[in-house]
Amino acid sequence: MTLSLSSHLNPKKNQSKKILVPYITGGLDDNWLEVLEAVIAAGADAVEIGIPFSDPIMDGPVIQEASQKAIEAGATPSSILGALAKQSFGAPLAVMTYFNIVHHAGLERFAGWLDEAKVGGVVLPDLPIEEMGDWRAVAKSHKIETVQLVAPTTPDDRARMLCQEAEGFVYAVGTMGVTGVRSSLADSATLIGGRLVGFSDKPVLIGIGVSNADQARQAAKSSDGVIVGSALVRRLLAGEGPDGAFKFVSELRGALDELSG
């Protein structure tokens, strides 16, 4: 059964529990499904799974390296989603990829893959909402929620509209630029969190630039939670595997739980 982002994350927001969404690269090493299980066991409220793409406009060096490694090992959208379809997981899943992959597969076919894989949400950073109509219609027919991203430079009127149109959660982009590990949390991350929470009845999660437990705690003070990708993927590239992923996500979980109501 597909677990819905909204049905799992909205109650946590309403109960003032801070939400944690780790990102992992699909197809990275033979143990990536074990990593997925490990981060859920460590307390992930949902997991974002990257489907590797050869020209990723939003991804920084760490995730680019992981994507390239997965592609070279033979990972494809259908193989990643096919592997997910064979198992069930204890938290909602969302995939992050680029519209070229969706278009190449065909909208209905790609949505069908997500449906079979029990994936409840999708993040498409290169597809503007003005061009999203066909995809959203197909996605809704499969009960797949499409997350919207909002950047620090987005004007209030557009930010409010994106928050209203978002499904599952609002992806608040913490800092301009690509994903990556950073030594400190950008001021823009806390500012955008506080701004968007006022526009949305859905969870507002800060991603890009959240790299450790202290930064997660800081970001979550002005938002409903965080998305953490590069800092986790860097550990996976270093060979830390499921045990390292469990340890790191447990640290993030502990930091967020200190803020939860």
C-alpha cells in the first residue's frame, strides 16, 4: 500500500513534531535499499529518493558524484522503481528527479512506475508550475503528490501561490545555489522558513544547506522540519553504509526531537 505524504506528515505538523526527510541516491551501491530501511529505522518521517540524471541542474558535487556512480553501475529509473516495488517500507517515499526523465518515459508510464513502487510523492525542480498541468493531472489520477519548491528570492505573492498549490509538503530552498554540505546554515534558510510557514497549512521543510544536527535544529526552529541530502550521501560515498546512515539520521532525529512539542 502506498503511504501518503500528506496523511503522514500533516498530523506531525499539527502536533508540533519536527519532520525529518533524508535524501538518498537510488541505485548507489548494492546496499541502497538497506540504507533506505536504516534511515527509516533511525526516525525518518519520509524519505526522498533521487533518481540519477546525467545533467542535474540542482545537485551539487556530492550528489552528482553519487548519481554518476549509480548510473555507471547500471541504475535506471525503471530499475530503481522496480526494486522499490518489490518491498514495503515503514515511511512515505518521494522521488526527486528531472522532467527529462519523466518526459522520456512518458507521463502515464512514469506515474505507473511510481504507483507500482508505492511512491507517494515527487519533486521535479526543473518543471515550473505553469508547465505542470499535464503532469499533475496524471499524477493525481495515481494519487501521487507533487511537491513545490520555493526559493529565497521568490516574491511573496508567488510564494503564497506555490504554497497553496503544493502537495505533500513545501520544499523551502534554504540557500541559492546547488545542493551541498555547508559549514554553517545560511541566514536565508531561517528567513524563508518563517516566511513560508505563514503562507501554508502544509509542512514547510527546509532543504539545501542543512548539514548536521545543529543546523537541523536551527533550521527547524523557524519551520516544520528539514530535508538532509548531501551530508548523508557524502557518508555513503565514504563507505559508511547502512550503519553510518542510521547513526547520522539518529543524530538528526535527536536534535529535532528536542524542539518537538
